[in-house]
Amino acid sequence: MKRKKYLWQHPSGRWYVRKAGRYYPIDALEGTSEFDALYWQILSGRAIHARRSWSPLIVELKQTEKWANFSARYRKDLEPIFLYLDEKIGSKDVSLLRPKHVYEAMDANAHRVRFANYIPVAITLLARLARRKGWRTDNPAEGIERLAVPKERQKPHYAWPDDAVQKMREEGAELPKLILEIGIGSVQRPGDWVGFTWGDYDGESLRLVQNKTGTSLKLPCTEELKLKLDAAKASLKAPPLPERPILARADGTSMSYYMLARIMREERARLGLSKYDLHALRYRGVKELAYAGCTDDEIASYSGHMSKSMIRKYAGEARQEMQAKLAHAKRERFRTKS
């Protein structure tokens, strides 16, 4: 059987017709009479699909440099959201979506909070592209409130205490110890640690552009981090190329976030430190800055936090501890006088 012209299949398996530079989805199974009917309707211009619909916008977004520059993990997080949107509103007119529709989609997925909260993120990316194309002038997902994780499903992050950090530094394997110092010293999210290359390290500081916020940062290294980075660099058989990842596989290729997480999970279990996870290393770094007397703004310049709420949470714990110690010292001095 001769294949129909202008057909294109998305990796998800869904079929589209390319016509005049646009992609029109075929909402039917290949090989069925309905598929054939919709195919000919699109070619003849009688299709019921909107001319400016979400499906071709999704396809176009994935062909942009912006999409290519996202981390592999971020793209992986967004892929199921785009498949969902393609299924639900793929053939709908882009200009008709309203905030209430976004809320309805999130409520329909409230049983999977993380997925639901990615819906406005994905729509925002598409809306920006639609605005550039002149398909709409606003973002229907702007200001959308995220769903809260139910308390019974919330997993607390315990900032690494001194004894846990010391145990890892003294008894941990070399790679986990390097990861520990990158986490505490850079005060960044674990997803950003695997992005550091040797070209980002100048002997004193690390540079990065945060995956989540796009914020560009230059971060002075702690003494512990500098020692570990210098030792890791010296252990290589030859001076590394600037593009070589600092956290690399044996063959020099980039380590994935999931590989990093597995390495640290196994080492924490071996050392009896499973209570303290990867994200808590970032919070440990925030607390160290607070112990040093840094303001919220100074901590934000280091951590890249867009919101001060998390800074206040973990810096607040450190400040409370310091104030309690000062109060205790005053009480003891008072007791000795009386």
C-alpha cells in the first residue's frame, strides 16, 4: 500500500499531516477509515481542527534551541506533560485557553501533584512561543497557584548536621566525598551538580547557569571544595578538556542525575546516613551562610533562590540556634553573678 503524502509521526506514535508549514493532528488510529477520512479532510481544508492549535506548537517548541538547551532531566520531566496536553487540547485553538482551564487540568491530576504542577510550566513555555508567533498576547498560566503536596506525603529534608558531614568526610569513598563538597560548597540543586565542567572551575570559583531559573552565577568555593576539586583534577591521567564534566562516568561522559543519586544513596546507606538526602546538602550550605551572619539577600546571591521562603526556613533555623546560644550564655553569666 502506497504511503500517504505529508504524513509525519511524532515519537509518541501520534500522526500529523504537514500542510503549508503547519502540523495538524489526526485523532484516530492508523489504518482505520476514520484515520483516512481525517487525513483527506485536512488536505482538503475541511478539517475540524483549529488552524492555530496546540499540537503543532508543541512540535515546534521541541525543535527550538531553547528546548535543546534544557537539561535532559528537565526535558524528561516535561515530556509526559506535553503528551497529556497534546491528547487533551492538541486540536484546540490556542487563543481559547483560559486560566480556569489550567486549574481544571491541575485539579484533574491532583492525585499526582508533581505532574499537576508541571502543567502551568509547560503551558507557559508554549504560550511564550505562541506570543512570538502572534497567536495570543498573554500567558493563561501566569500566576497560577501550585498544588500543595499533602502533609502525609511530604518528606522532610533534614539539613546535614556536623557529625553526619564529618562522618562522610572521614569514612566516605572519594566520589561521594566530592559530591558532598559540591553540594555544600556550591549551595545549588542536585540537578545542577552534574552540569559543572572543568571549564567552570578557575581554581577559586565555579560558574553555572541554573537549570531551573536560568540564573547565571559565579560561586567562590569553600576550602573543602577547592581541595576536593584540585585532588580530583590531579587524579586524571591528563589535564581535562574544559568541556569534560567534573562528575563524570569512567569514560569521561556526563554523569546523569539518577546515577549521582544512586551513588550517594548507596554510600549514605553504608555509613548509616540515609536520613540526610541530596537536597539537604543545599540546605546545609544555606545554614552555613546563615551561621556566618549572611543576610537573606546575600544567601540568595549564592544559592540563586528566586523565592526567599526556603532561605528563611533554613537560615531561620540557624539563626534561632545562634540566638539561643547567645541567650544561654547571658543566662549563665547572670547565674554566676547571683
